Amino acid sequence: MTRLGESEARALELLAQDLSSDKTVEDLLAETSARRQLDLSDLSPKEQAELIAGRTVGILPSLDSLTSAIDVARSEGRPLRVKLGIDPTSADVHLGHTVPMIILSRFQRMGHHVVLIIGDITAKIGDPSGRSDERPPLTDEDIAKNLATYRNQVAPFFDFQRADFRHNSEWLAEIRLPELIGVLSQIPVSMSLQREDFRTRLAEGQGLAMSEFIYAVVMAIDSEKIHADIELGGVDQLLNMQMGRKVMEIAGQKPQLVISMPLIEGTDGTGAKMSKSKGNYIPLTAASDDIFGKIMSIPDRLTVPYLKAWTEWTDAEVDAAVARIENKTLHPMDLKKVLAGEAVAAVHGREAAAAARRHFTSQFSKRSFSDVESLPVVDASHGGESVGAVLTQVLEFTPSMSAGRRLAKQNGLRVVVETEEGQRTVNLSEDDIVRPLHETVTAALSAADLVGVSDTVYLKVGRKVAKIEGV
């Protein structure tokens, strides 16, 4: 069994235990956190490729091509050259930016050679991907300052000391016009006009500089100059990375493999990607309690994508946790607390994660609704009103039943029972919206073996709470 296999076996044993227990969670975190330094070179080429592929959007040309590349490199006794380009256009780094760094760390620990291309030339153009206007120009001082901040903030996720650092000014500053024209003459304009952002800007009469138009070609020259085997980047960089394959072909080289990474959805659950401009991000400079609290505020549906993006959990471990939630032996909030601890531990260490968990529990989890004055009260003894009617008429949640259904689908509609040991919750389904309140609450309590446990029962939707009597 490989080292990762042994670690996975231990983690699966812990995942089958009580994840509301601080001790169990601390033991699990110790196991998974240690993987950030775990040697993965004993994995077979197929296992290495699958471990990478499990966290990607796609691999071009295919997963089999990645497996073959790893196998051939191993037989030749050489590492693969894995490239990531960084245009340090901002000093603001959040958890969404760490996703490719975590995959690069895996490549490093598999024995491959990582090359970080610092775009001190391309940063002056600015990547136009997804933009509706031109970027403001950056000075050399801006770029140097941003890079220093980036390195310091991402250091917990990636070993910069073991990477090969190159600045693309090393070759781009030396390129003569005939050489550039020779490359451009073999690239059809249609490759750039595939970009929806370019077409939209042109159609709307927005500015589009020639430097932006050839950005992908300039970035692609980086791959050709370092003879990259693999390029890694966000899925929004796919067309840029495909241009790298084209330019390498023009140069007579074997085209690089392209690995596209997911763009992480923001904490507000609206579907927009994590970004500072939308305020739905978690900065790496945030305090432990803030990181923990921000993650606890996310919709339940984001817990699994975040686990896959930011942790060293395996697919088998994620699947085991999901199965427990589906068979109701694990509460989604307990898994979310595990995720929050993983994120805090990565940035601030395991002790900080344990402290943040204790702080959150003391501040929120043990809060009693019975201490809240003037809660609305609903008499469910006659069973006439539906759950949806209580939401709209009593809690004034929303005039839209569909909005209530959406929240229920995200596990945001709950029956809460208060016992001497604390609060226990039961998630209601979107179908429960139209059912009689008494029937729905009684069925929820029965399914969770809570009938007769307490007379203190509440209906909670978002931050709104009503006391339910007569059940």
C-alpha cells in the first residue's frame, strides 16, 4: 500500500466516527494536514494522473495522455516540467487563488519539476480574460511589490523554495520584431476571435488594445521557451493555454498538455466566482476566527466543492462524508466545521484551527432560542397551515414560494429541537414547503428519533426563527 493509501485508510476510520467530537476532528485534521508534506512519488503513473485529474475541470488532450506522459518521463528518468504563469497584477490574495498552488504542490511531491513564470512583461499588458475594459498599466515597482505579497500569503499551500522561478522578461525583452511576426503569421485571427469577451467588447464599442489581442501569443511563447510538458491554469485561461500548444507546434516542439482548474464560487452562494470586487471572498490575511466564521456562513452545497479545492482529501474520503450526510448519520454543519478547520489549519496551523472551532462553538452553536425575546409563535396543533404559509405570513421570509424551495434545497430550512445537551436540527426538503406544518414537523421529529425529547421546537429559515407549539 502506498503512503497515501495508508493515510486514507486511517482517515476513513475517523470519518466513520462522531464528527461532532472535537477529539475526532482534531485527529482527522492531524492526518489530512500532514499530507501537505506527504511524498507522492510512490504512486503509479495512473494513480498520479487520477489524483491530479480529480481536482480539475479538464485535461487536454486527455487523462490517458497525462498518464502516458508521466509513464514515459519515469521510464526516461526525468521529471515533467509543469508550468504556471503568474501575472502579479494585484497584492490581494484569497483562498480561490490557492487552487492551482495546491495542485502544483502535488506535482512537486510526485517528483516533477515546477516552473513558475513571473509575468513581468505580460503583467504590463494584463490578462484580458473575462474583462469588459482595459487594465490600467503597472510599473515594475507595482509588479515587484505585488509578487512579494503573493509569495508570502500563498506560502502555506506551496513550497516556493523548490520551484524554478523565471521572469518572462528573460526572453520576451529580447524578441525581435521579425521573430514575433514569424509566429503571428502562422496563427489565424479566428483563434483570438473565439473569445467571447473580445467579441462582446467589440460589439459594445469598448476599447480593445492590440497588446491585449496578442496577449495569448505572448503568454504562449513562455511555454515554448521553457519547453513545458504541462501548463496549469484556471478554466478561464483555457484559450490562452491552447495558444501555447499552437506556438509550440510552430516551433517544432511537442505541444504541452493543458490542465484547466475550476474557478471557485464565492461564499455568498450566488454562483459568482470568488472575488474581492464582489465581497464574497476569504482573504489569506484574515484572522483564524474570521476564516472559520466565513466558511460556516456558506450554503451547505459549497462544502464539498470547497473540500475538493482546498484540502488534501481523497475522493474516497469525500464520498464517505457525502454518504453519511445522505443517510443522515452526519449533519451538514458538522462537515462544514471540519472544512472550516482544514482552511484555518492550512493558513494558521492546527492549534489555531482548534481554537477557532472552540470559539465558534461557544459563540454560536450553544446559543438557545429560548433566550431570545419576542419570537413569533405558531400553533401547529390544528395542522391547517402549510410550512410555506408560516414562512410568508409569520416569518415574513419572502413573498415567493420558489425562493423558499431554493433555500430548502440548500439545507437552509430546518426544524430545531432544544434539549439539555444543546440544539439538534433536522433539514426540511423543498417538497415540505407545501405540506401542513404539523404533519411536516411531526414527521421530521419522528425520522430523527426526537419525538418527546423536548417541547421546545422551532422552525428556522435563514436567520428567522419561529417557535412551534402543539407538536
